[in-house]
Amino acid sequence: MATSPISTTGPLFQAGGLASGLDTNSIVNSIITADSAAMTQVQSQQAAYQVQISTVATLTTKLQLLQTAADALATSGLAPIQANSTYADFTVSGSATSEGNSTVKVSTLALAAKFRSGTSFSSAQTNAGLTGSLQFSIDGVTSPSTAISLSGRSLSGIAEAINKQVPQVTASVVSDGSKYYLSVTRNSTGYATSDADPSDALKVVGSDPGFSFQTIQPAQNASLTVDGLSIQSQSNTITGAIPGVTLSLTGQSNVATNVTFASNSSSAATDIQNFISAYNDVVTVLNSQLRPDPSQAATNNPLAGASLLSLESDMQGLLSKSVGGTGVVQSLSDLNVSMQDDGTLMLDQLPNQKTFAQAIAADPSGANKLFTTAKTGIAALVDSLVAKQTDPVDGALVGETSLLKSNISSLDETVSYWQTYLDNERTRLTAEFTAMEATIANLNTASNYLNALSSSSSGSSGYTYKTTSKG
């Protein structure tokens, strides 16, 4: 029998190195990432809807700014017929319907009725010592709800109660430094009619409960003449005396003042350019949605086209819309406003046509009516156009936003399902890998034990086995 040695320098029993050779966290993450593709796709769709909601908000803002620019011209137009000076007794605003002159004479200003108690009080905060109630009539009308109970109240408390229960007046406590008084002033000036007694504007109903009110300022109506017409007004703001113009009275010199009204086109170019810029901002947003850049198709997420095409058509219609009349300026195109290939507007780009300045000079009244005419004027048309898109009840853009939000909400359930599935899958995989690692660790422990036992039996860390064979 011959023997041949078999030598080894390592342990006899091994478990393949699995316990230290696998990154189980990376494996689980890779599996979950692959499984989450469906949920990621749904979330991407939700993100696209959110981008569209943001676009609708931007378009809404641009439309509102267009409306603001149009409404700024709705009152006075592009060449308002304005007073050409300033005056001592009044200011003039608005635009007259025609050029010319008016004579204004202010005799009295409208004043508010004002009372103050003749009785003085030693304190504003302590009990005033009054009983009963205090009640006022306004223009001869007494409301039962305005009766103020005085018992147990301080002077300040009484003033507070008056302000709360009688909204037509303002009450306050005034002092001369040592004594306190109750002051009551009617909030509006004047009195009801020219035939009424001015004292009817503000009265104490019934007997005075202890204030001994004194009239500090009686109610007074404004009185003036405009071109010989006598006018009485409860307010110092006078409308209708000169068509299209508002007079705000500031003095009462009783001196006749001549007011000249003439067209003023000094800001017309700036005003029309503000309108054009606001218009073009809307068109730019529409173009980005209706004609998106093909190279950016992956990130465009454009809005649906039907409602936007309708809006675009309405916008383009503003250029040629006629307000009617006989003047030479009846539409924006008559002011040398033209449309470019991309739908935006430009000023003074058409050859062989009057420039904007020439058109204004030729027909300032028509230029004004272009924006100021009710129903058919540009400002009215823009108001209608914007309402059609942004009305809280049935506005097209409001409906679009609601639909997009509904779409996002409807996908939330799908995202929730996938999130629950992925969470459960991660838990399952983690548990399986943990169990596997525990098994491998047990095998390694057994391997180490057997190797140690073998090493102890041989007496060395290396060992040799011999076999004998017969030869």
C-alpha cells in the first residue's frame, strides 16, 4: 500500500462567503425602483397636470392685466377732453363729451351736521351717571335699533355703543384738558333735500338724557351754478352738471370761474402701447400652448386647444371690431394698429396709412369712443372676453383648472395603491434577505466550529492526511 499526502492551509468547511458578499440594501432598492416604474409614470402625469394649472393661472393673470389696460381707457379714451387749468374752488376729472367752455361758481360747500355735549364730564372712563337712553334720527328717520342704553356706561362706553349701533354717525370723546365731552358727527354731508330742514339731518329723539347737545356745525348742502344752472347737492362731488365730468368742490368763493375743455392726446401713445403690450402678453402665452416648440415637446405639457382657440379668435376680433358712428376712427386698425404673423399687435407698421398721431389728431372724439362706447367699445369687449374666461361660475379657464385638479385627485388613489404595494414589497424582501443572512450566519458559525474542532484534533493549524495503497 502506498500513501500520498493531501495538504490544506484553510478550513475544511465554508459557506460560500454569502454573509459578507451581498449588499442586500442595494438589491432591495434596485428591485423597488424597477417595480415603481408604474407609479412614477402616474406621478409624472400629475406633475404635467400641475404645470398646466400653473399655465392657466399665468394666462388668467395676463388677461386681467389686459382688462386693466383697457379699463384705464374706458372713462376718458385716448384723447380725453379735459380742463386745461387748475381752479381754486374745485377740481375737474373725467372727459367732457365735447370741447368748449363752462362757467362754474361755488357758493357753499356741503357740510356734515356736528353735535357736542354742553354738559361736561370729569372722566371718560368712569360711570357717567346717566340713565335712560339716547337715540338719533337721520334725515327724519328713527330706527328703534339705534336706542343707546346709558345706565352704567362711561362716556367712552357710550361713544363706542353709538358707533356700533348707529353706522351713519361717528361718536368720540373730546377734552379741553380737564373736562370731557361727547362729540357726534354725521358721516355724510348735507341733508336729504333742498326743501327739508337742515336740522333734520341729525337730531336727538325725545328729551335730552343729560348731554345738553349743542350744534357745533349745522348740516349744509353744496350750492353752485354751472352755466347759469343752479345746483344743490348733499355731496361736494358733482356729476352730470357737465356731461362726462366730475367736479370736486374744495372752496366757496362765490366767484364765477371759466373752464375750458380741450382734447389732450399727450399720453395717447403711451396708453395705446400699454394696451398693446398687455394684449401681446396674452398672445405669447396662447402661442406657447397652441404652437409649442417641437424641440421641447417632452416638457411642454400644453393645454387642450379648443378653449384656447376660442380665446385666440376673440382676441383677434378686437383688431377689426367697429364701434360704429360716422368718425374716421372706428376700430383699432384705423389707428394704424396691425397684427403680425405671430398674432401680436404692432403700432405704425402699415405703410400708406395715417400714423397713430395723425389718426388721433384727425378724429379725437372717435379715438375716445373706440374705448369708451358702452357694449361695443374695446374696453367693454375686453371685459366680456375676460369674463368669458375667468368668471368664477362658468369661466372657461376656471373650468379648465377644476378639471385638471380633478384629474390630479383621481390619480391620487392609484399612487396610494402603488405606494402601499411598494412599501409591502420592501418589507417582504427585507424580511427574506434578513432570514437568508441569518441562515448563512448560522452556517458560518457551524463551519467555524467544525474547523476549530478539526484543528484541535490535529494539533496544528495545518494538517496532513495519508492514505495507504497496495502496490
